[in-house]
Amino acid sequence: MTKAELISAIAHETGYDKATILNIVESGMELVKKNVAAGENVYLRGFGSFITKTRAEKVARNITKNVSIVVPEHKIPAFKPSKEYTAMLK
């Protein structure tokens, strides 16, 4: 499902126009992105959590140049589904 399909489905279910739903969805996604980028976790009960994971420093290899590279510690965004959501998938 694409974002456009999601907006159409929500508009059909709620009866609101697509422009209003688009603004709400865009605002929600921006808030999630800003909070996760700031290091805060976003918890949506019954759906899941948007969290920031820290990857440890490691030594990697560039096999084309045959050299070792140190990849510094860095943060990545991640999604952890809730127990209710994962139960639906089984």
C-alpha cells in the first residue's frame, strides 16, 4: 500500500476529504521523524515503537582495494512491532 492509497482508504473510512487526511498523515510522519532523529522513542500502543538503535564501532573490509576501514559508532532508526501486531501476522 502506498501513501496515496493509505490516504484514500482513510478518507473513505472517515468521510473527510483527502487534503485534510494528507495534512494529518504528513504531520504525523514529520513528528515521528523529528522525535526519532532527536533520540526520543515514539510508542504507538497496539502498533509498535519507532526507536533509535546504536550500532557499535566495527572494522570492515573494502575488498576491491583490500583495505580495512573503521566504521564509527552510529545511530539508525528502527521499528519494533507490538505483540498484538505480530500476533496478527501469524
